[in-house]
Amino acid sequence: MAKTFPPSELILTPEGAIYHLNLKPEELADLVITVGDPDRVKMVSAFFDKIEVKRQHREFVTHTGYIGKKRISVVSTGIGTDNIDIVLNELDALKNIDFKTRTPKANPVSLKIIRIGTSGSMQSDLPVDTILISKHAIGLDNLMHYYKRKSDVAEKKFVQLIQDNLGMSAYCASASQSLLSHFANLGAIGSTVTCPGFYAPQGRILRYSLPHKDLLGFLSKQQFKKTSITNFEMETAGIYGLGSLLGHHCLSINLLVANRVDKSFSTQADKKMKTLIKEVLLQIVKL
């Protein structure tokens, strides 16, 4: 007998939409772009030939439409892996749970999920306005510790390194190899650190002191699976970890708007983000 998800666990609106995203199953494409900033959704959909769905609930904004015959949804997640937990689970539910019977569908759908976001470089040779594609992600947040998943030898070794040197728990996850190969020509390749905050969790010091004063220096010298640790942000590890657990293909593409080594910040971040969005969409239509 199929497992049934009760109303307290799978929350649907009276109109039959998933609660937080306020979407119905037919309103979501199989290819999803995620952005953090709700205002960035319209930056993406401005390139669509046609928009068929616009939804908003709290910080979650969704536009679904077409570029030519390619159907695409763009969804804002807000900031942090706590929101990624909501978005990834609800995207999966929209495709892989029958809302009428509240049971899993027999033939799961594997989504393509592409994050377009901003990030901070921790390498001197990756200046601001560089495009960085995350081959791997190291989560210093705690999201994936709540999910049962397998770790390979390389992950266990790296997690132990973090524990021994920083006293922190961590997890590691990787991009979809097929998506990575398709988008690899857009920019540099690196390993991304996902943090549970913007200030102290990323080694920024304002009106306080840090227990790990050289967090940036330590991480920037490390490699995971022969790929240098290159940048900080706040969502990628959650997307990779939860996405792969649910059977989806995920990739994070970052615009580096800050360089933490030379202390610089982009003076043309909006312009560069629009260019990046256009370049990603040109590649998406070829998928």
C-alpha cells in the first residue's frame, strides 16, 4: 500500500496549491531556475517570449513561461538553506506527489535546477565580476544533518578536516555532472562553501571578535576532490545535498560580487547579473 502524506506534513491550500510556493503541479516546468532575490525573478522572465504563470507568497515568487519551445520556471528562494529546505521539498512534491491521493507517483520526475546567484571570492585570482560554477559545495550550515544520506571517503575525510581545525560540523555535495559539463564554458570551476549567515559565519568582523580569526585563510588553502575552495555563499550546498537526495540535477552558477582577499566589491553587479542571466538562458535553450 502506498504511503499517504497527511495534511500536517504535506500542506496544500484550499485551491490545491503547495503551501509556501503557492503553486499547483501544472504550473511548474521541469526546468527550474532559482534566484535568491524575489526582484531577480522578473530580471529572468524579462527574457521569456511568453509568461503563463505568476505567483507570489511571502519571499517566494515564481514565473513560468517559454523561450521558444523551452518551458522554464524561475523561483526566488530568499536567503539561506532554511529556505532551500522549503523550496526543494515543495518543488519535488509538485512533480512527484499526487495531490489528490497524497501518495508518491509511480514514476518520479527528475528536475533540472539551476541556481543563478551572487557570491564572494576567497581567491586573489578570481576577481569581482567573475563567473564561478560550483563543482562541489561544502555546507557549514546544518541542513543535511537532518536527512539520511551516504557519504563517500573524500567527504568523510574533508568533514573530519573541518571538525579538527574549526570545530564545526560540515557536509559535502556535488553538482550534476551533466549540467556541469553543459555550462562549464561559462566561467571558472570551483568548490563553494555554504554558510549559515553573512557576517561572522563568512569570517566578516564588525563589532565583535571571532573564535576562528583566519576562517577565510584556512578554507582558501583547502581542496575538495582536487578542486580548490573558491567562494562563500548561502544556498548551494543545500541545493546540491537535498537535490541529489531527491533525484534531481542541480547546478549553481555564481557571479562573484566581492573579493575577500583584496577587499573589493563590484561596481556593476546589476549589469553583470543581467549579462549572466542572458548567457545562462542561451545555454538552457540548448539543453
